Amino acid sequence: MNLIPLGVAAQAARELAQSALPNAPTVADEPKRRTGPARHALAAGLRWAANRVEPRPAADRFQPGAAC
């Protein structure tokens, strides 16, 4: 029998139970990363590529469920 998962589960349960104590340690939130223009440019490039691979259907094509 592998005892490692049992030890990991016991430690996680202990930490969860102790996190409700008044003097429990706190963990600071990670600072937000500024991606800015690089992320915007990448998103725009991916959107452009997606539109080329799978263009939107034309408005004059048959639409399922539309009244004739």
C-alpha cells in the first residue's frame, strides 16, 4: 500500500481545518501581470486566423428553423 497519498490528504485536511483559526496565516494574492499590447496583438491575430479558417455563414444561406 502506498502511504504517500494518505499523508498528502492528511496534511491538506489539517491545513484546511487550521485555516479557520483566528491566527491562521494568510497568503498574499499574486500581483496582476500586465500583458498589454502583446496580448492584445496575439488575440487579434488569432481572431483573424479563426475568421479565415471558419468564416461566418452568409446571411442569404438557408438557416435551419427559419420560416419559409
